[in-house]
Amino acid sequence: AQTVTQSQPEMSVQEAETVTLSCTYDTSESDYYLFWYKQPPSRQMILVIRQEAYKQQNATENRFSVNFQKAAKSFSLKISDSQLGDAAMYFCAYTRGNQFYFGTGTSLTVIP
Amino acid sequence: NAGVMQNPRHLVRRRGQEARLRCSPMKGHSHVYWYRQLPEEGLKFMVYLQKENIIDESGMPKERFSAEFPKEGPSILRIQQVVRGDSAAYFCASSRSTVNTEAFFGQGTRLTVV
């Protein structure tokens, strides 16, 4: 069964600094997709970044980048130049079919 | 182009009542997914539907829960005879094709059973 593990329930970062959120997953498949979603207090699930497993190059979206280690089944999210608006719950997710498997989330606090 | 619309945003039901949650997918999207988020947890898959068809309901509880996506109108998640344990946030997502490409989530319906 596919499982997604986020081992950091809470993280904090100073504004303008860099923070890395960890995610590991378990799968026997070779072709799949990984995502990071942000959930602010409004509860809206916002797609932050997506990685296709067959691509070796790490995905990047502005201040957000991932470190995808396929052999280690690791998919961490790096947020550079953290801003107050980055404060939220962050969920790592895996899919290769009709459903997402989500981790339990990491609550990120940004300290002014 | 409006995003995925869910209503109501908040729903309060007494134990034993029925809850109906609605989801209108984005324009052009014919795939709808329902997820449940319990407090302090991530989202858990419930059901995947296309127009007039349930494709995968492996995450749906066997009793009291049902879902539909009619030819016309929104997708409906129906919970009969609600219990306190049904209290959660219910999210709908839609996509143009399979979820691998990109799925857009609604803002969720928070169901509280009193």
C-alpha cells in the first residue's frame, strides 16, 4: 500500500530565511507523481509544486523547490526567502492513479 | 472561470439527520473526487466519479455514505443518519482527465455533528 510520511508536525522559520520540509513515501511503482499542497487557515488546498517521477530534474516554482531522491523515496520541499504568507499547513501527496495519498501535514510558522 | 465550488461551507447536523454536500467542478472538468479530512490529519480519499458513473469508491464507508455525479448538476456526497465521528472537513476536487495531471480542490465543507 502507498503511504506518505511527514515526520515534522511543526516547523518554524524566520522571515526571509530558508526552510526545508521533509516527506518520504512508500511505493513499489516506478511511474508516479508527487505533489506539495499548501493549506492556509482558509482551508483551501493550493498546489505548490508537482514532480513527475520519471523526470530526474527537480521541480522549481519561484521560491519553492524540491529535492527528489527517487531511490530513497524522499521528496522534500525547500522554501527560500520565507514570507509571512507562507505560514500554513503543508501536505505532501503521492498519486499514480485515481487518488491522492496524503501525509499528515507539517504546520509552518513564519516568524517576523 | 470559477474554481471548484462547494456548498455549504459549514453544515451543522444533529445526530441521526442527513447531510448533503454539493460540489460543482470547474468548467470543462468531468472527473470529481471526494476526500475527507479529520482533525489533525491529511486528506483521505473517499470516491472518484465521472458523469453518471462511480469509478472508484474504495475509500467510502460501506454504510450511510453515498455519492453521485448526475449528467446535469453538481456532484452530491450524502451521509445518512450522521454520527459524531462524521464531523470533518469534506473536500471535492475536479480534473479534466485523470488526477495525475492536475486536480483543483474546492474550499471544503466543514460538517459538525452535534
